[in-house]
Amino acid sequence: MLRRLGFLTIGLFDEAEPRRGHEATLEIIELGERLGFDSAWVRHRHLQFGISSPIAVLAAATQRTSRIELGTAVIPLGWENPLRLAEDLATVDLLSGGRLNPGVSVGPPMHFDSVKDAIYPDTAQAEDFGYARAERLLACVRGEQVTDFRGTVGFEQFSDRVQPHSPGLASRLWYGGGSLRSATWAGEHGMNFLTSSVVKAEEAEDFDAIQLSHIRAFRAAHPDGDSARVSQGLVVIPTDSATAAQRAKYFAYAEQRLPRTRTPQGPARMMFAPDVVGTAAEIAEQLAERAAFREVDEVAFALPFTFEHEDYVQILTDMAQHVGPALGWKPALA
């Protein structure tokens, strides 16, 4: 039975009018709270026409909402200084009243050879983009010592740990992983686990079987075992209240993306889950057939990248009023 229902948006904007796109994202988050969603998540995009600063956007969202949890799915740490990021995360978490759910991942920045001189002009070859970067963030968020100086200089006081410190934030850190190694690492380090509609075909070429193995590997390695938190992200598009034109667009979108789900894609052998389109009853039936979905009780359904604002309103409304209840979920209302 589904216990927690969330949604994920990329927050696209027009290059000529970026404010409108950011405002639309905030309006969608506000709508999500009114509809009773448990969480709203934003993607992270650098040098694209999507949200490049999710923490800034979520800081604004904290002042427009009071209940819904706010997450990132995910912040690529290759672009970040873990200490500086920890300061921002703690600040926004305090402003939200303890509602922030930061999701992160590791690895070199996308198109690294093209951007390395812009972000790491002097240290590109020395940067460690592996799990150690996430461990540094964990230490900072958990309030561990980061400097050997603590005291007063003149009238100024200095701390030896990141300030502000937000108690409880560390327990709401998520790792977004698509491999067995990432799932195991996240479990060993006591994080929560975000598994999406993209995984690596390592030991099989069946998406559902791969994702199930990741969930079980994560929980086997986690101190909390079977109660360790996993959130599944899939593209789910309900049509209950959609117009005929919207339904045609939604099915065409899913059909166009279907070929990539049949075999591993690219050198990394990435497997994609098919989009789930239909009425709430049809969606519930399809999801119930997926072993990985049956293994979780929280989800963050992804909104398609390229739809219009009114489409997102219809999709979210149907998710909350039809899909969620069909999966056993009850809205969390203020």
C-alpha cells in the first residue's frame, strides 16, 4: 500500500523569460501542497533551461508552503563544494521547519571536458568525483568537525563545524543511484535511497528485476534493514480528467520514448522504464505488476519534461484525486 506520494518536476523555462518558468514551478509546488501530496521534488540542470539552483528555488518554496516536504532529485555533487552546499541545505531546512529532503549523486560533471575549465580551472585533474565527495557532505551535514579552529577573534566568534546546524537534516539525506554499487554504498552510509526510471543493466536486461535488486541490496546494507526508506521515481501520466487532445499528446509522448526501454542504451548500458499512461485504474493495475513497485511504500512520480503548465495541473490533480487513492494512499492535508 502506498504511504507517501510525491512528484518531481524539472522546472523548465524560456530563455527569454526565465522568471515565468521559475514562478510556474513554485505554483506547481503550491498546488501539490493543496492537493495533499507528501513531497515535491525538483531536478537539477546546469547550462540548460531548467532549474540550475534548486536550493534557491526551494528556499522560495519554504515561504509559500507550510507542510509539504521539499526535495532535490538530484544535486550532482561534481558541481558542488560539499561544505558550501551543507551551509545552504541547513539554512533552507531551518527556513522550512525541517521539511528539506536533499537528494544527491556523485560522478564527474556532465560533459566534463567542455566545462572543467569553467568550474575547476586550476584543480580539474585533482578533483575527486567519487563517493568521498558525498562522505564529505555527510560529515558536514551531521555536524562533524571541519576545521581545527574554534574561538573568538576580536569581536567575531568562529565554529569548528558547519553553521547553521539543522538537527534531523542528516536523516533526510537521499542518494540517487542506478547501480548495485551505489545502492549498497547508500545503505552502508545510512542514507535514504532514490531509485528512478533509469538503471544500469549490470546483471540483467529487465528493468524491473534490476531495480528490485537495487532496492534489496540497499536495504541489506542499511542499518535499518527492511524499514530503510526507498522512494521510486517513474513517469506516470493519468488521463482521468484529460481532454482528448491531452490524451493524444500523452500517449504519443510515451510511444515515442518506448523504443529506448527495450534494450540497454549507450556505453553505460542504461535501462529505462516504460512510461505509465492511462486511467487511475489502469495505472494501478500496471504498477501492481512490477515487483520493484510492490517493494516500496513511497514514490515521487516524475512529470514529463516538455508539457504545458495546464497539463501539469491536470496530471497532478488526477494523481492526487484518482491514482493515489487507487494505490491505497490518503492525502496529507493541513
